[in-house]
Amino acid sequence: AKLFSDSVEMCENVERNFLEFTAENGNWRAVRLEDEMYHCGVTGKLLHPVHVETNAYVFGSPTDYN
């Protein structure tokens, strides 16, 4: 695991988090739990439903999503 991110990765994380938080109506109590996430068969990562159900990928395609 990485301890630090470069500025590009930090900006990507902020944009992704903002989109996901907005999809949950800005309510931290309504966050999606792991069992509500989609599982990427390519990367093995969990994907927030907003990226799959709305095709609102923040960066690239779902296989690029890290």
C-alpha cells in the first residue's frame, strides 16, 4: 500500500469522492457499503454504483478505474 499520492492522483481521488458523495445526496449516513458496490472482474476493485449505473466514469473506462 502507498502512503502518499502525487498531486494528479490526489485530484482524481477528490473528483471521484465528490461524485460519489453527491450521488448519495451529500449524506454521510447514506454511504454505500461494500456489499452494495460492483466488483470489477478485471481489476478486482470495488466500484461505486454511480459509476456503473449512470456511466459517469470520472476517468476513462471502468477497467481504468483504480
